[in-house]
Amino acid sequence: MKNKLSDLNNHLFAEIERLGDEDLKGEDLAEEINRAHAITNVAAQIINSGNLVLKAKLAIDNANDDIKIPLLTD
């Protein structure tokens, strides 16, 4: 699976479109709202993870040569 942040954006905008459906009512609307909450929670974790990777990269790039930062490998 090779997802990108642009894929996340597409999923978020698709959810906005589903929530904006004025014909969605009652139980169907409640189900869509629950789905939106789940998507939002997962999206937040993806963004937080990406932010952590960026901060680590910046820290490594800006580190003093005397400081050795262990790298995580796959």
C-alpha cells in the first residue's frame, strides 16, 4: 500500500461531500457522522506521524556533527 498525503486529502474532501448531502437524514446521517469522526481520528494520527518524521529530519539535518542520533530503519 503506497498512500500519499494527497490521498488523505481526497478522502477528507469526499467525506465533506457526503456530510453535505442534504438528503442524508436520520440513521444514515448518524452513521455518516460516526464515519467522519473515525476518518478524522485516523487523519490526525497520520498528520501527527508525518509531523514527527519532519521534526526528526530537521533535527538530524541541523544536528551538530558531534551529536550522533540513532536512525530507525525498516
